[in-house]
Amino acid sequence: MKGEAFLATFCKKTGYSPRPEVLAREMSYVLMNKIIFYKILERSYDLPKLTAFYEEGKVKSAKEYLKTLEQYFERAKEDFELIFKTGLYDHTDTIEEEVGQSLELFLLMTTMIQLL
């Protein structure tokens, strides 16, 4: 189910209809929490190291960045599904025209990944 359809179903089911800016902020927090948790797990489990792949040139767009992150998270979902499977928040999408805002977010995530 695509993001918009999932959101409509979620709103109907829960009665909660977040404003777009609130939903975007919530999704950002959930994504950052997933990254932090993954970085903690990679120290103790046999998981691929999460690196700053945007800065390394391994991805060129926000959409590629999110897809690559999801591939890393899939490995961790086997044992930590409750952390990495977040329902509505798994439907994060980007609008490539909003490159400036997306770039700022990914540079922040890259910095965080390097610090952890």
C-alpha cells in the first residue's frame, strides 16, 4: 500500500489525522531513532556497518538514501521488529524537488552516523 493510501487508512482506523508538518517531524524522529538503535546494535550483532553513504557518494538522491537505509534495517528487523517496523512511519517518502530540505536532513544524519 502506497504512503497516501496507508495514511488514509491509518486516519480512518485511529481517528488521528496529523497535519503534514507534524507527521514529517514525527517521521524524522522515528527515522533518527532507527539509525541510533541500528548503530548500537551493529556493535554487538553481526550487522553491516552503517556508513555515511550519502557523503561517500553511494547514493545520489533522498529516495535512494531512504531505500538504502531500509535495506540495512531489514537485516535488523529479524530480531528487533518492534523497533524497525513502525507502521505509518515506515512510509517515509521524499519529494525530490525539495532537495535543499532533504539535503540538510541527510547531512545531519550523516554527521550523526559518523559520531556514533
